[in-house]
Amino acid sequence: MTAPLRIIFAGTPDFAAKHLQALIDSEHDVIAAYCPPDKPAGRGKKLTACATKNLALEHNIPVLQPKNFKEVEDQEALKALGADVMVVVAYGLLLPKVILDAPHLGCINVHGSLLPKWRGAAPIQRSLEAGDLETGVTIMQMDEGLDTGDMILKASCPILDTDTSASLYEKLADLGPAALIDTLALMASGAYPREPQNNEQATYASKLDKAEAEIDWHQPAKTIDLKLRAFTPWPGTYVNFTDENNKVHTLKIHQVVLTDTDSSSQVPGTIMQADKHGILVATGSTALNILTLQLPGKKPLPVQDVLNGRAEWFAVGNLITGQA
């Protein structure tokens, strides 16, 4: 690296804050941090700062929080900072061309996938849901498209059979900062690679919807398992169960295990076995064994504890969905 860079950082959640911390610990100079305006949170709807803002203030980094960059005064304020580069990580605001072009070296983004796969809002969850064997982070030069900019550096990691979006999030939160520092070293040298993305290989990671999280037992067990892991911790997979009084209850499924038990003779959703070892449910392929679930208004519990209080709900032959 020839000289430290003057950096504007833009980000919001803890994932972004971990990248900001890496910049603070580096030789570079973080001259300002951009965050969205504070939002109401909690029962009292008190205005709450994001993780990036809190970290920036702890280190006496000026924080700016424009609602967007449509106002000329906000655009001019950023230009006046005289930054070499703007680093964007999970910021949540679209940047117009005037902002993308403002820093000397433009704006770069840390994206949680191996582009061009999984452009968009939920790359970690969608890679899991699709059954990908690996993922990673891509540092790209930002343009006006949605995650379409030239790629500068990639870092990858395997997706394990035990991974959820929560564990994968943590892996990428460790992988990304190191990749970012390596990228900035390349940029500071004055000669860094920029590889155009192949748009024909692109896939889109749409934002998660709670309605997607309802389990369809007609799907293969592997597909259900992947969805559960992708939607953990949010929004969490669930089934709507109808009890003997025709009252509907939402049951959240937290942990399952794939089995080789044939369930082709059963209606999908039928409980085939229920004991301390789990609740075995027929799917569109082999049976899936539920180990942990959550009753309405309760905390997640091992199946054995659930059966102690609600064994009648999970009798062999019952439909866990309450409908065929």
C-alpha cells in the first residue's frame, strides 16, 4: 500500500459495523460514517441508532444520516469530504450516480455472495435455500445497477449441512472485513483488477417474505430442511395446526433431521411417530424428524417436553398441518 486512503463508510447493521471496525483498526482514515435516520424500536418506539452509528460515535467519527441523497445539499456535503473511496456495507439506501462518482476511486460494496449469483437483498438466505455448496463475499465497484458492478476481489467459504442463515451470517461477517482490507490495499496501489460480471449467470436474491416460511409437507424433505435453515432465525418456519376444537395454532419448527424412512404411503404432513426421539412427519419424499418446536406463546422446546404437555396434538396418524 502506498498511502492510507481517506474513507467514507456507509452501513447499518452489526454486519456493517464489523467492517467499520476493521477499517478503524487499519492504517486507513475513516473520515465520516453514513447511516439511515434512527428508527423507532421496542415497545416504547424509542428512536434507536443502528450498530454502525454507535460504533462510529464511540470512535469520534462524524455521522451523517440523510434520508436519501436526492437533496443537493446532501450531495455537496459528501463531495466536500474529499474522500478517496466510499465503502458501502448493508447500507439500505440507493446511491445516485452523483454519489457513486464523488470519491476519487468511486464507491465499493461488500456483498454477501459470490457474484453474479444472488444479487439483491437476501443473498445469504437464498444461497442456503437453493442448496448451494459454497458462498462468500464479493467486493465490487458500485454502479447504478443492483449489485451489477465490476468485481474486484472474492473470498469464499463452504456451506455446511449444519449451517443456518445465522451461522453463515457470522462466517461472512468474519470473511468480509479481511477481504475489504485486501481490496483497499490493491486500490491504494493504483492498479487493481476489475472483472465485469457475466449477466447470463446472474441470479436474484429477493427479500424474504413471512408467507414463504410456511412449511409445505408435499415438498421433499431436503427442500423443507433447506428452507428451515435458510429462514433461521428470521422469519422462522411454521405450520398452522388445527386442534380438536377447530382452533388454529401456529407452530414454529426450529430443528429437524433428515431420515431415510420411506413415507410414500402416507399423506404428506401425517405424524408417523411421536416420542422422545422426535416427531416423525411424512413429506413428499422421506420422512422428516422434528426435534425442536415452539407452541404459541411459549419458548422453543425439545419434542419430549412438548409431548409431555400436548401429546394429543401429535398422536400418530394426525396431520400436523390440520389439513391434507
